[in-house]
Amino acid sequence: MMNRRLLGFALLVLALMMPTTPAVAQNPEQIKRSRTVITADTRNVRTSLDAQALESIREAAENGDVGAQLTLGIAYQEGRILPKDYSQAALWYRKAAEQGDAGGQRLLGAAYDSGLGVPEDHAEAAQWYRRAADQGQASAQLSIGSMYQRGRGVPQNDAEAAEWFRKSAMQGNRGGQIALGAMYKSGQGVTEDHVRAFAWYDLASKQGSAAAARFKDELRALMTAEQIAEAHKLNTELQLTVPTSTAVAQNPEHIKRSRTVISVGTRTVRTSLDAQALESIRESAENGDARAQRILGIAYQEGRLLPKDDAEAALWYRKAAEQGDPLGQRLLGAAYDRGLGVPEDHVEAAQWYLRAADQGQAWAQLIIGAMYQRGRGVPQSDAQAAEWFRKSAIQGNRGGQNALGAMYESGRGVAEDHVRAFAWYDLASKQDSAAATRFKDKLRALMTAEQIAEAHELSAELEERVSQGK
């Protein structure tokens, strides 16, 4: 019986990796991209989330989907579909941030900066802004630049501020362009240069900034005709290298949530990327946006809008992965695991899965657990497998819950415990896992009424812990 169950579990792992969950992936049209406008200077956030999508969003967020976690946090902060709750907002921002999501890191930084749902802590805010800024997040670069300029949470440093404003401005962020223009006008952190100040203000004004237009007009009165002509020439040069704004930020509806289902058990990937979005996605990817890089990789692997090219897919997954994007790391791991666009290399695959798993990516935790269980790319270790399954399970991943239940049922990597096995199967079955329901029903025949009652009690406790992310 034990061998049959272990075989059943191996098949289960493969089945769980097929495109059936989470709900957010089943209903990509339900999640509209949220327009996030919170910064160090505003407490406003907005999202297009509607009531119909809420259940799917929450399930995906609990399963570790960073986009859903971010959207749920915004919904709590916005207070339209859900009761306004800054603590819950900060909790979900943290979950996304700890998975390496730059948007989540910036939002969590803003929460600490404003004391929304967490204690006001400028040093902590600066740390989260810096993590997002280091990933190329233009708004976070503007925020950390402001922190350095004001000496808020970091030592005051105009030169450091100007450098971060420059990075943001070069990505097309009009706030960064205005801030850099102001630094050139005043000579803070850079050599005073009205020509450069005018050129940056002009660039921001062309993106509809009324403030930049005012600053430019005020500066014009201090400049000669020759300087103004030189500034316009510099502005023309800048327009050749600086995007009008980050394409993804300009056209949030262009990027629909991608359904990424590639794993150890399947070669399939899908994305809802459409032709209209492709140019914006590519531009953002080439400008270093990790999420756009990952989506472009999926488009190459999918072969619908772009010629199918596993090598190009792996190249873009690597770019995202090397920026710390956990989904990019998982996809690159899967490419090595299956030999898609790169040489098949289970050791390399395991390393990338581990990086994603260490960031809390629930599916990567399930997959690396399976790698340890099978001794694929890592030394065989049931104990390590069980520990990774536990981490995935506690995040609400039903595959991890099923896998951990199987370990408890067979006594592999943990002490045999039918009560705990039943409880984890029960949790997975509540997420509509037919396999978990079957395993639970078979196990029930081996248990006493007292054990079953104990298992149901434990299941309720675990459900509470999972909902709190503990």
C-alpha cells in the first residue's frame, strides 16, 4: 500500500502542476491591473478590482501570487470593495515584498514612511524603497532620492539624491525628471546648470506635468536665448534615449496577468499578453523591468504572438531571475529542469528553484520539495522535502498541502501521523482538490472516530494559521 501511495503522490505532484489553479489564473480577465499611486507624499491608492474578482484574488494571494497579494493590499488600503484596513494592506504588501516584488517593496516602504498600518519608521521605509529602486523601479528611485535629499531614514546626501533622481528620470518618470531639474537649477548634488534643468523640466512638461511647465517658464526668465536654444537641443537628444514614461506604467491595461504553469511536470506556459501590448512589454523589458522580462519570456515560450523560441524565453527568464524576481527564477529553474532553451541540468534547476523558494514562492517550494524527495539535482532527503512541502502548505498551496499529507501518511521525512495527514488533505480538499478528497476518504477507513474528530479539529487550527500566513 505504501508503494502505491507514493506512486500516487508522484502522479499527484505532476497533476498539481498542470494548469488548474489558482483561481486568478483560471480567470485572468477578472484581474485588471491596479493603478498604484501611493508614494512618500500621498496616501492614495487606486485599483480597478471589482467585487466579482475578489474571491479569485484572495485565493491567488493566499497561494503566493505576488500580483494578487499586491492587488489585495491595495483593495484594503483603498477601502472600496473591502473595509479600509491599513494593517491588512501592509500585511499583503509585505508578502509581495518578501517575494522580491518591486511594487510590493515600494508600497511597504510607503506604508512605513507614512505610518499606515505599521509604525512610522523612516529607516525601514528607506530600506524597502532601496530594494525596489535597486530592481529598477522608477517610482521607488524617486522616493529613495527624496529620502536622501531630506535626510529622512538615511544620511542626508544631495549627490546620492541626484543620482537616484537621474535613474528615475532616465526611465521616463516625470517626477524624477522634475526632481533632477530642480537639482540642476539649484546646484544641489550636481553642478548648477540651467540648461540641463530646463531640458528636464521640458521633458516632464511634455508628459502633461503642469508643475514642470511652470518651473520651465520661471526658469526661462533667467536664461539667455542661446541657453534656451541649447536646452531645446539637449531635450531633443534626451527624447531619443528616455522613454516618455515606463511603458508598463503608461499602459497598465496592456499587461494582463500572465498564467505561468510551466513546472517540473509540464512544458506548457500560457500568457494573456496581446499584440497591442507587445511593443510596450518589450520596451519595458529592455529597460530592465523584471516583470516585463518574465512575460516576454513566456511569450517566446508560448509561441503565439512571437515565434516559439525556448532559448529566447530562457534568456528573458534569466534577466528577470538575476534581478531577484521569484517567478523568473522558478521559470528559469523549470527551463533547466526540462532542457528548454538551455542544456538540461537538474542541479542548476534546483539552484534556481531554491532561490525562488527562499523568497517564499509557494510553487517553487513545492517543486524543490519534490526535487529533494526524488534526489533530482539535490541530495535525496525526505526531511528536506517535508520541510519545503510544509512551507508551501502553510502559504495555502494545495499542492504543498497534499504533498505534506502524503509524507505524514507514509512517515517519510516526518513521523507517521494519520491525524496530521488527514488534516492537510482536508485543507487541500477545501480548495477543490479532488485528489486530496480521495486520499482523505481512503485514509478515513484506517482511522478511529476519535482520530477523525481530532483531525478535523487540527484542520480548523491549520486553516486559521494558513489564513494568517503562519
